Amino acid sequence: RGKRAFIAGVADDNGYGWAIAKSLAAAGAEIIVGTWVPALNIFESSLRRGKFDESRVLPDGSLMEITKVYPMDAVFDCPEDVPEDVKTNKRYAGSSNWTVQEVVECVKKDFGSIDILVHSLANGPEVSKPLLETSRNGYLAALSASSYSFVSLLKNFLPIMNPGGASISLTYIASERIIPGYGGGMSSAKAALESDTRVLAFEAGRKHKVRVNTISAGPLRSRAAKAIGFIDMMIDYSLANAPLQKELSAEEVGNAAAFLASPMSSAITGAVVYVDNGLNAMAVGV
Ligand code: NAI
């Protein structure tokens, strides 16, 4: 049987989640995705209308199939956590079962189990503010959406993950080195995600034989990255300074994720794997 992957954080064909889905599909995995509730309608209608067909093409010429799209909001664990204004918001009211626990229950009902969990989502409402100007709420919201969301997904999926399974998240070097402009507590959120990768590797490894790794990815012009506002500068900086002078493609991150999800990496867990043209290894700009 082929492996089944749940990819959280796909809402268009520009981000890392989409590229990881493609690499996993090319390797023979069945793809199911979790899409942020407010982005669900546009994503599903674009899929249906064929807007992504060009980017669905796999190396063998076939089109990537997404077996099912689940609405999801990873900042809520169960219905009791959802405040009234969100519940009645018209972008949410049209969908149901989108808290983490409910999504996992639905996946269990529909498919029974998964082998691969990918977390490719982040959100920091105050990302454009320096840390010194970040509010407590903004900071906690960044951690909730970008770090605890992974703990919650893994914790809820583990009981239906097959032994030998793997999970992968996406992080950024701003967690360990200063990147001015990556504010709002997002640098803190990535530091937490990386630390949690180690602790969760131990807990999920001992208890469920599941591996936990994170990819520290170089800059990509995704929807989320464009919203931060400095992505072109980061891409130019990498081109000028990284050991490998080429623009990083999402596919390169997708392929690394496929490796980390496969038995080829069966002894790798608790790792931060850099997929950034080597930029992390530089101490100075050139
Ligand atoms: P993206 O915009 O394709 O993906 C972010 C996704 O998160 C979107 O689909 C959005 O709808 C979803 N999302 C936001 N809040 C959510 C919530 N509460 N519940 C469920 N989904 C939610 O952008 P990108 O850049 O591909 O981001 C994927 C991951 O890659 C993120 O963790 C990001 O921090 C990381 N990353 C991105 C880099 C870049 O330069 N683009 C560099 C290094 C890491």
C-alpha cells in the first residue's frame, strides 16, 4: 500500500505545502490536505476550475490528485475553544468540523490512518512590528498559530499514525540568528518549533516509533512571505551570499521533505535540516 500524507497549510500553489504535496505524490503517496477555513472556498473553487492544473503536473506527466481537502483552523483544538465571534463569522459558519480534534476524527473516519504529517503553516498578526513593539497578544498569537499548532496536530494525529511514520514542519533561520523584519514574535515561534522538534522526536519516537524533523527553508515568494514585506530582499541577499548562487525552488524543499518522510531517512529524527542553498553556513556577507 502507498503511504498517506496529511499536509496542513495548503491554500494555493505558491507555498511550501503545495510543493511538498507534489513531491510526496510523485513518490507515490496519497495526498490529503488541511486548508485554513477563511481560504477554503477560493482554494477549492480554484482547484475545481482547473486554475492549478499546470502546477499539478508531476514528473511522469500525470496530475497530482488531492483525495480530500479538510477545512482547518489550527489555533483551535476543540469546539469549546472557539469564541462566539469566530463561530458566527460568515467565513467560518459555512464549514464544520475544522478544529484540530475534529479534523483528526474526520480523517480517522474517512481513512483510518496516516503515515506522514506535514505542518506547513504559520501566522503572526504583528509580524511587521519589531519584537520590542510587539504586544503580549500578538506574541502569543504567533506562538499559538505557528508553534503550538504543530504540538496539537502531532498529539492528535499520533494515535492514528502508523509506526515508522514521519512528521515534518517548516522553520526559518530567524529562530537562531537576527533577521530584522521577522518580528511579532515569529522568530520566537520558530525557536519554539525547533526546540519542540527535539522534545517531540523523543516522545513520539519512544511511544509511537514516529520521527519528527523540521526543515529550515530559505526564502520563497509565497503568499505568507509576501505579506511580511521583505521577501525580495531576502531572496536577493541569498543569491548574493549563499554558497550556491541560485534561486531556491519550492520543489527543492518538497524533495527534502519527501526524503525526510521516507524510509531513506529512517535514522533521522529531532533534526533541523537546512534547505537554503547553504546560506546558514555563512558568517558574513560577501
Ligand atoms: P503559505 O502562505 O503557502 O503557507 C502558510 C499557510 O498557513 C497558508 O496556507 C495559510 O492559509 C495557513 N494558515 C495560517 N494560519 C492558519 C491557521 N490558524 N490554521 C490553519 N492554517 C493556517 O506560505 P509558506 O511561506 O509556504 O509557509 C509555509 C511554512 O514555511 C511556514 O511555516 C513558514 O513559516 C515556513 N517558511 C517559509 C519561508 C518563506 O520564505 N516563504 C522560509 C522558511 C520557512
